[in-house]
Amino acid sequence: MHLFSTRCRLKTTGLCFTVMHLLLLSVLSGCAGNRMTLKVQSGYDTNEQQPVALVVRAVNYNTFVTESYQDVVQNVYADPPDPTMLDARILLPGQEAEIVFEKPAKDLVGIYCLFSRPRIWKEVIRRPFKNKYRVILRQNDMLMDKRGFWGRLFGRDVPE
């Protein structure tokens, strides 16, 4: 009888642990559902070894396609602040950063890198949004890895 009660207790404990684990995962995934994370890696050769501004905005596609570099710069330093701005920060060459912001309710996400001599300086993230993206800064280019874990596992990685 003693052996049976020990087995019952272990099964009950295991079941309780599993239920608590599932509840915790559902709570955590629900919290992350409205947030987006950009993991930014800046190479030592980024922007001719000078600091660079990285800007994240909520935009519609037409605005993203038609706005110029100067338009974005003016929005960054606008007074009052531009309401489409989700995040803006200065990155140093060789620095890594994690940028977390609220996903826009109806717009897309525009990411802009204000290089001294821009080549590939803006990128748009379309719906459906994932929770995490990787941004790589190399020289005067911004490269986006939008594929996620399985895409990186089975696909070609971002060029060096």
C-alpha cells in the first residue's frame, strides 16, 4: 500500500508541475504577443566607424516607399516629437542592442539606419509580425533577417 501511495503522489506532483508549466508558458506568450524585439548587431566597420542612428516607426507602405532620407531625419528631430516614432537610438560600431517596442495596431514597421553615406538604409516589416527580428549593420548597409529559427536552420544565412 505504501508503494502505491508514493506512485500516486509522484504522478500528482508531475501533473501539477506540467499544468503550472503550461500556464506559465501561456502567460508569457500572451505578454510577448503585442511586443516586437529587434536584435541589432553592428559591425566594427559600420558607418565608417562612426555612431549611427537607428529609427523605428509605424508607417503605411506608401509613406515608407516615398519618404526620403531627409524626411526621416526631419521626423527624428521634430518638435513636437513625431507620433509614428516607436524607438530611436544611437549605436556605436561593434555594439549590440536589443530594441523592444509595441507592435503597431494597424501600420507596418519601418526601420531606418541613418548612415553618413547610406546605401541600404531602410527596411519595412509587413504583417503578420513575428516577435523577433535580427538586424545586421555592415559598413553603410542594413540587412534584415526576417526568417526566424527554422528559416535560419534550413535556409541561407544573412551574407557576411
